[in-house]
Amino acid sequence: MNLLEAELRGTVKDQLEALIMQMYKGNILYAEAVREFKKRFILTVLQENKGNQCKAARQLGMHRNTLSRTIAELELDVKMLRNGTRRPPRSAHPHVVQRKVAR
């Protein structure tokens, strides 16, 4: 870790400490705080990956199925993150028949 990364981590930790103190003083329950953190963290990573759950799971360090289950548990709507980009169905691909050549 270089000096810039160390400074950034220190800044983020300080901001997190301040946020935790605000939440504590605001009587926010632990379960509610953890749930909200998970939501925001997962949504941010999904946004960075344009809704691609496989890539997001890899960056989060979890299995894709675990991410999918967590998304369902948190009732997150990830459809809006995909920007309408979906893989076209097989029927939309041109049908090309390739024959093997005997040697």
C-alpha cells in the first residue's frame, strides 16, 4: 500500500467513525445500520458494474448466488441499473451451420 492509499484509508476510517457516532446518537439500531450499509455498499458496486451481478460479486468477494440472495433479502431493485442492456436471445442470432471437414 502506498502513501496515498494509506491516507485515503485513514480518511475513510475517520468518516466512518463520525458516521457511526451520528447513528449511535440518533438511536439507530444495529440491525438497521447494518442493513442500510449492505444496501448502499452493494448498490454502489452494482452501479459501477452496470448491474452485472457476476462482476459485482467478484469485486465484493462473494459468490454470485450469495449476492443474488442478499439482493432479494434486502429487496433491492437492480433492474434500473442495467440500462436496458441484455444479451439478445439465441433466436436473434443468425443461424450459421458449420460442418466439420474430415481430414
